[in-house]
Amino acid sequence: MINGFCSVLRRLQLLTGLVMFCAALSGSAQAASAQDQLKTFVQQVHAATGSFQQTVVGPQGQTRRPQSGQFSFERPGRFKWEVASPYAQLIVSDAKQVFQFDPDLNQVTVRKVDQAIGASPAAILFGTGDLEAVFEVTTRPERDGLAWLRAKPRQGDAGFVYLELGMSDGLPARIVLLDAFGQTTRVELSGIKRNPALSASTFEFVAPVGADVVRMQ
């Protein structure tokens, strides 16, 4: 996946995105479990935009340069994950195909949505909420003021060990993913806007002239 979340995407060929965002809840949502908050979010929010910052820590504790950028999504299956710093990277899904563009390499990797998402974090973050079908979902102890859940893929070939999602007031606030290489990706989410009006062009992608386009079967 590029560095961080995006580099995990490329390396594992399955991580394509992040998190769902819940409509504003009453004060009782603060005491609700992460699973309850996530289910409410899936039911009430069909689109969202926001910002992210992510870091990757290697198995020996080495840390890569943080990445930051913007994201947006619209159910079902449309999303954009755009890294702005320290260098540009882009992942876009139009609900049929997922396009991953690396400007430095001038290369576009194209996968079908079902191939790219499957039992991946994107299924949790941009899906319809039927997590138990492909993940073993458990509640984790509260920490850092967040309610947590852990999702472990039921299939052994998913490419990651588990993903933990921290919820606060009905919104996802933090993602922690342990991949099959022992690397931990941490993503902080902020500035989330629920159900904005998004144009159809938001999730369109046209490969730049001269780009190398690789289609995965």
C-alpha cells in the first residue's frame, strides 16, 4: 500500500479504504458499545468527508514518515482516499472498480471492487455493516476515551491479523491495523462531515495520458 494505509493496500492487495461515519447521536451514544455505534452509523450515514493522518510502525518499532490527506465516501461502494503529504497518492472506487494511482511511478493499478475489498478493512469502513459474515467481531476495553471493537478476518488469507476501530460519540476516531508483516498502521480521523452533497465526478477516475495501467485479474 504505498506508505501507511495506501502502502498496505498495494502490499496486501486488499486494503482500500477507511471507516464509516455515524449521524450525530444523543448523549447516550457516548456510553454505547463500539459495535452499537458502528451499526447506527451504517444505518444513518450514506456519505461523508473528512481528513486523516496515518503512521506506520514496523515490527522493530521503526516509524515511517506520517501521511495526511482527505477522504470521502458514498454508499454503496464509492470512496476516495487521497494522500496529500509528504507526497501524492490516490485510491478511488466507483463501486465497480478500484483505481490506485501512484504519481511517482505514473502507474495505475485497477481491481474489481469485490477483489479489492472482500474481507478487508474497506468492508468494515465502507460496507453495509454485515461484519459478522466475514469477520469475528469482539468488544475491546475502553482506552484513550474511545469505545473499541476488534475485527479479525474469518479467512486466513486476508493479509492482515486484525483491525481495531475506536468510536467516539457515534463517529470513528481512530483505526489500528496489524498486518501480516508485523507492521501496525494507525489512522487518526478528523473534521468529519456527515451526508454532504457529493457530485458523481467525485468518484470518477481517468488515467493520465502515458500512465502505465495494470489490470489485476
